[in-house]
Amino acid sequence: MACKKCSNKWSLAGVASVILVCAIGLVLGYMMLGVSQPGCKEDAVCRPDADMLDYLLSLGQISQRDGLLVTWYHAANSQKDMRAALEMCVLILTEEAGPRWQSQGDGLGLQCTPHPFLVHFANTLEQWLDAVWGPSSLGIKLDFKSIKAVGPSLDLLRRLTDAGKVRRPVWINADILKGPNVPISIQVNATQFLALVQEKYPEATLSPGWTTLYLPLFPKSTYTRAMIEKMQELVGALPQRVTFPVRAVMVRAAWPHFSWLLGQSDRYSLTLWQGVSDPVSVDDLLYIRDNCANHQIYYDLFEPVLSQFKQLAMNATRKRSYYSGGSLIPLLQLPGGDALSVEWQVPDIRGNATAATVQLSGKEGMILLNVSLQEPGAGDAVPVVYASGDSALALESCLLQLATHPGRWGVHLLIAEPSALRPALAMLAHLSNLSLLSLPVWVEATVSHGSFAVPGYVPGKELLTAVAEVFPHVTVALGWPEEVLDSGYEEQLLTDMLELSKGLWQPVSFQLQSGPLGRSKAGVVARLLAASPRATVTVQHSPWAGNYTSVREGLLAARAVDKTRVYYVLPQSYLEDLLADVGRN
Ligand SMILES: *[C@@H]1O[C@H](CO)[C@@H](O)[C@H](O)[C@H]1NC(C)=O
Ligand SMILES: *[C@@H]1O[C@H](CO)[C@@H](O)[C@H](O)[C@H]1NC(C)=O
Ligand SMILES: *[C@@H]1O[C@H](CO)[C@@H](O)[C@H](O)[C@H]1NC(C)=O
Ligand SMILES: *[C@@H]1O[C@H](CO)[C@@H](O)[C@H](O)[C@H]1NC(C)=O
Ligand SMILES: *[C@@H]1O[C@H](CO)[C@@H](O)[C@H](O)[C@H]1NC(C)=O
Ligand SMILES: *[C@@H]1O[C@H](CO)[C@@H](O)[C@H](O)[C@H]1NC(C)=O
């Protein structure tokens, strides 16, 4: 009866404050009511603050740290999948019941989808957690719809945890910001929610979301940059792991913003969820998966989309599509992998302006293209890449050829002439519009600014404005003029460059020359990397910098600072020497 009563209240969800309790685990065909899972044994991961993937990995439920291997059970899943019946329960706490429960312990109702054996189970969150989660190895997610339910529930969790009963990751969810298409403020108060978690249950993984409304007539309306940045302001400085619940159908259109967000901290992940009638596209899901590490995304989706997506996602030979403004991970570098393994090459371009071919050796890497401007007498000046024999290939046809090239490639455009900057960016924008720019793109320029103001180079501010206005979806690679580097990278040069790049929305890679780097005081690389979590450094070698022995110290010092965020663009023999040195160390 309790169940029925609550069902009625559930239909009045507008006035009820609700806690949804979901479980995260694996579909185990044999998992039935009463079948116990082996208890969690490794203390390091059998904790509420553990990473969900580490936890499931330690239990042997998943074979690698991949969010796609995790299966979700909750009230909204299709009946057919709900063999593990208990996961379907939804706990409802009404406005009045919240405080009453706190004082009297009996204001909770339990709504269950039709599984008769559930009824005699728990009618409080406590018994429920005990009965449902005690014997299983599922993780827990508490989904709060009202701030009133948060305090008492966390108090209870605290008690259970202190009694050693919550030996699994706990996620705490609430929509705390106003999101896409939602005209009114119905979100949970962010300040209060975050403060309650810090006060009562800081070991939880936070799952802070945006309220959303999906309008099929306006499929492109989605999360905005302001919404994402507001969230980062709220949770950026918190110590917890954070998984942002995002409405899958709207994620691809906002991918540049989510790419930015995921780059802000390695505590972050996304949980894609699907509204009951959302037309989530498998292509969008594949795109999202291709553009981040496997452990950064959880998929809480319905069938048949989920199975179709899984099948395609696991196909290793599938053609992938990358965000041009994304990092080199996972395309060219494993998450947390060695940046020295990413190789740069200058392609061999043969032929003339109308029929040139771009030759690449190997299967993957960054392609360095030195871009200039060709004035064809009249009309628009065309950005070109010079080939051997002084002939030039239009940048456009160069990029189009690369798009069809087998292997895994990114491009690094070196803007040799300041006047080529805007035309080159416009070309990128044009190809991107036609979906023909599916690879990471770096745009490098030597800039003139502050203490390194030197005529003949692009003024730094102008570069940033052009990128923002013409085509913002690139990594910005910034270098100092060689004229100012006689005594290495001095303090003021660093300060001014950091000031210039401060607040840049794009990923930035600072371009250092190996020679001057060797003459600089220690700490240059570390200071530049500290600019932002997704800043990188690229150490380049110029012919005038001397032999390997003379730059060795600088290269090794840079590498000692960070192995994953310092790239090297070196001639082959230098690279081999460095690899040999690194192998020895
Ligand atoms: C959220 O709660 C805080 C603290 O109680 C309060 O100062 C603030 O005005 C509330 N914000 C909104 C949007 O209601
Ligand atoms: C994987 O994808 C490739 C390219 O789309 C396709 O040719 C191949 O049949 C797929 N393999 C499987 C096992 O689906
Ligand atoms: C460009 O090269 C192609 C093939 O190498 C040749 O057929 C064509 O005549 C050349 N065009 C010019 C303008 O030199
Ligand atoms: C790029 O090309 C210009 C001429 O177009 C040349 O002066 C410059 O040295 C080249 N830079 C590199 C790094 O190859
Ligand atoms: C790209 O497409 C948008 C709208 O579809 C259009 O406004 C813009 O001008 C296009 N940009 C380029 C460079 O083609
Ligand atoms: C490398 O250059 C340094 C200084 O320019 C010189 O003393 C040294 O002999 C050179 N080493 C080799 C192996 O050429």
C-alpha cells in the first residue's frame, strides 16, 4: 500500500521533492534477488570517495577503465533489462516528509515499479540501502530534486558510512544550474547543495547538472559557454571528483565547451543521459567518444541506441572524427601517455599548384605545414604551402588530401607571414563548416607583444582576436621572436606571454626553441605549464641552435618537468639521441 500511495504522489512530481536512487554496475545475467556479490576487498577502492571505474575494475566487473563498460540500472530503464529487480526503486520524499523524516524517521515512501517482492522491503532509505545495496556490488547514485531532501539523506549516509556499511562509490546528483531551453529557475540551490555535501558527506563524487528542456523543433539549441563556465566557477576549486550529467542529445553541438570543461581538471568526467523520447544519434555518441579518453565518459542511455553505439564503438578500424580544437589525446597520445611519442613531420609535397600530392611517411603524427600567402595577381590572396622547387600547393587542397589520408594525423600550421593568418583561419572555418576538418589543428605564430615587441611579427592581441573571430576551434601555439632570445627565456618574456594568453579559451602550446631554452634559468617549462591545466609546451629545434650535445641539457630538463605535456619537434637524429638518452635515464 505504501507503494501505491507514493505512486500517486509521484504523479504530482511538481510538488514533491524527490530522491531518485540509482545503481551503477554491470548487467550480470545471473544476478537475481538474493544472490550475493563477493564483498569489496581492496580497501583503497571500497570507499565512497573511490573512482567508480577503479572500484568496478577491482571487483573484476569491468576489464578496463572505460565508462562504456559500465551499465546503469534505474527506474527509467526498459522493463526487459530489469532482471536485477531491486534497482528499479525510486524513493520519494515529499516536501512535508523531509523534515518529518528527520525527526520521526517515518516520512519516507517507497515507489516501486511492479515487482511484488519489493514491497515488504525497506521503507526507509536506510533499510533500503541495506537491503538493496548490502548484498550487491553496485555503486550508488542519489539524485536530489529538492534541497530539503539533501541534509537528512547525507546525515543518514554519514551514519551508515561510519558504521562501515557503504563500501562503494557514492555519487550525489542535483541539477544546480539553469540549462538549455529552461525558462524558469527550478534548479536546486547550488550554494546550499555544495555546502551541504562539503559539510556532511565530502567523500562523495559530485554529479552537478543543468536543468534542461529538449525542443525537437530547435535541435541546435544547447548548452552555452556561459552555462559551462558558471559550473566551472562553482566546482573548480572543490576537492571532489565530479561527473557532470549532460543530456546526450545536446552534447555534440556543445562539444567545444565540454572539451574545454574536461580539460580543466582530471577530476572531471561526463555522464551522458537520455530523456525518454530524445532522438540521440549514434554518430554523435561516436564523435564524443573519439574526442576524449574512455574513462572520461559514462553512458546512461536507453536501448536500442546503446547497443548500436557499443557495437560501432568497439570497431577498431572505424573511421574516426576529431574536434579540430581538441587535444592530441586520444588521437596521438594515450591518456597520461608520453608526449615524446608524438612525432612531427614535414610532408613531402610534389608537383605544381594544380596537381600536387602530399606524401607522408608512417601512420600517425602531426603534420607541419609552413603557410604563406600567394597573391594570384587579382582576387583574394590564397594561403599556400610551399613545396619543393618553389611551387606552392593551396592550403585547401593540402588539407583536403590529408583528410582522406589513411592513418591518424593532426596538422600544425606554421603561419610564416602575418598576412596569411586571417586567410588561413578563414580556410579552416570553411572546411570545418563542410565537416572536412576532422582532425586536431594547431595554429602557430611567432608573436610580438610587451617585452618581445618586434616589428614583422603578428601582434599577440591581433592573433588572439583573429582566432576568436574567424575560427576559434584550434589549439593556439605561441612563440617568441628569436631576436629577443639571446639570453634565453627571461623572466619578463614569460610574464608577458602568460599575461597575453591568460583567459584564452583555446588550448595553448608554448613554443620554445631548444637553444635559448638551454641558456635559460630553470623553471621556464614549469611556469608555462602552470598557466592552465591544458597548456602544453613544444620544444622545437632550429638549425642555428647547435648540435645535440649543445641542446641536450635543455631537452632533458624540459622532460624532467612533465612527460605528458612537453612535446618535441626535432630533426630525426636529435630525436633518436633524445630517445636513447631518455632510455638510459
Ligand atoms: C541560495 O542559497 C543562498 C544561501 O542560503 C542564498 O544566499 C542565495 O540567494 C540562494 N540562491 C538562489 C538563487 O536562490
Ligand atoms: C568496422 O568498420 C569498418 C569501416 O567502417 C567496416 O568496414 C567493418 O566491417 C567494421 N567491422 C565490424 C566488425 O563491424
Ligand atoms: C602540373 O603537374 C601535372 C602532373 O604532374 C601536369 O599534368 C600539369 O601540366 C602541370 N601543370 C602546370 C601548370 O605546370
Ligand atoms: C617557412 O617559410 C618561409 C618562406 O615562405 C621561410 O622563410 C621560413 O624559414 C619557413 N619556416 C620554417 C620553420 O620552415
Ligand atoms: C559557416 O556556416 C555558418 C552557418 O551555417 C555561416 O554563417 C558561416 O558564414 C559559414 N562560414 C564559412 C567560413 O563558410
Ligand atoms: C657540439 O657543439 C659544441 C659547441 O658548439 C662543440 O664544442 C662540440 O664539439 C660539438 N660536438 C659534436 C659531436 O660535434
